[in-house]
Amino acid sequence: MLESLLGLSFLSTIGTISLISALTLPIIAAIIAHKKNRSGVSWFFLTLLIGIVAIIILACTDTLDRESGEKDQVARILWIVIAALILLSIIAIVLMLIFVGSNMNFTSEVITNC
């Protein structure tokens, strides 16, 4: 009854709850990162990508001393690892498509020759 009054369907309510819960961890990570003098934006997106693992890594890091020029090396390393994984995934997909394409030609030749 309440759903029809508000014009919300059950699925849109579930979607809203999912969106709010999906953004809660990254916001918490950004707050923790800011308190540790680290890039809140970087840790927000890292947490969106790898979830609770990023918060655990962030919790284990020390607070940076920005006055001495310290940089957030942990976030930089995580971005490099994620970029490498994405690149390897793309290469694997391309190789798989090439392999499947060549096998399809082979099987069609075998069928026509029989």
C-alpha cells in the first residue's frame, strides 16, 4: 500500500538500499584516509573497486606527515596493481576471442570436409 502511494516499486526500493550500502564503505574509507592525511578521493574509488580489502589496508597504514612531503605510496601501488589486472584481463579476453575464432574456422572446415 505504501509503495503504491509513494510511486515506488519493490525493485526500486531494493536498488536504493543497495546503492546506499554500496557507497557507505567508500565514504568511510575517504573519512579514514583524510584523518590519516591520505587522498580521500583515491581511497574512495579504491574501496569502490576492491571493497573491504581497501579499508583493511588503509587501517593498517600509518598517518602521513604531509609537511615533510610524504606521498601516499600505498594507494599508488594499489592503483598500479588494479591497472595491471585490468590490462591482463583485456589481454586474456582478446586471446580467448582469437583462439575461439580460429577453432570455429577449424571445426567448420572439418564439418564441410566430412
